[in-house]
Amino acid sequence: MVEQLRPLNFIINGRIPLDRFILNRKEKIMLHYSIVFFIIAIIAAVLGFGGIAGSAAGIAKILFAGFLILSVISLIFGRKK
């Protein structure tokens, strides 16, 4: 027999359980550093340091993308009851 595939049940009783959105340590660190580099980029741009601002913004983008990827993986394969 062929097994019937079930969709991922993220919604329970009409609500999304909050334990799916708890960040692990690596995700918190990556989000923290992406915010730090974003703030550095904004300050550098305001002060007229275009090269530094561009570099810091690029680093922030990379770290934020990594954070998003880890968050999605954590959401899908996260804690199950």
C-alpha cells in the first residue's frame, strides 16, 4: 500500500502553537549580529562612510538570510508534542 502523505499541522485548534517560534541559541546569535551590523551600516551611512556602510549592510544581509533559513528549518523540524 502507498502511505498517504499528511500535511504539516502547524495550526492546532485554530491557533499556531508558540513553541514553534522559540529561537534556539544559534538563531538568537545570528539575529543579534545582523541587527548590530545593520545599525553599524546606518551610522556609517549617516556619517558619510559609504564603503564601510556598504560592507556592514552586506554582512547584515548575509547573517539575516542565515537566520531566516535556520528559523524555517527550526519551524519545520522543531519540537513536537
